[in-house]
Amino acid sequence: MSYQRQSLGKKGEKLVLHYLESLGYTIRLQNFRTRLGEIDIIAEDNATLVFVEVKTRSGESFGRPLDSITRTKQIQLSKVALEYMGRQGNHDCPARFDVVGVVLAPLGEPSIELIKNAFDLCYGI
């Protein structure tokens, strides 16, 4: 991944952290990594554990950021979430997957779009 893309992603994640906190989410962890992949943000929304995927773009010429959450990506995120829950002993905790799209336009305010409960737990194709 290029430095420019990585920097864009970090800016988007920082904006989303503040945005989620303003909505009442409690941030537990950022960038949870395993050999299976990474989850950008793990948070709590009331009593629900929330796994948040953030997609940031500098514009929409290549499509909306949320369009890049493919079935394959959903399966990968599901596996990482299950590993996290297993490590934490949170098997009986309600959980969901939220997806946040961020567009950092060169001029003007960034656009943030949150989809709560964006997809169900995926076990395979």
C-alpha cells in the first residue's frame, strides 16, 4: 500500500473515531490485527460490540467507498471478529458490523456515511 493511500486511510479513521464518539460509541481498540486480517475499529454501542470497517476515498470517481465492501471482505472481517471475541471471551455478547464511508474532498467538509448493521456474520462463500 502506498504511503499516500495509507495516509488517506489514517485521516479517515481519525475522523470516524471522533464521529463515532459523538454518537455515543465507546472506542475499545483500533487496528486489531491477526494473521487473518484487520478490523479498523472495535467499539461498543450501548451493550453491543461493534466491529467497524472504514473506507476512505479522496473522491467518488472510482465509486462510493462503501461499494468496496465485497462478500470476500465481509467473510474476512467475520473471521477476524470471531477471533477477537474468542480471545476476549465475548461469545455471548451481541455484536454487529458497521461500515463507514468517508470522502475527503479537496474543497469543503468531509462526507461521512455510517451504515449500522451493514452485513451479517459470514462463514464462507
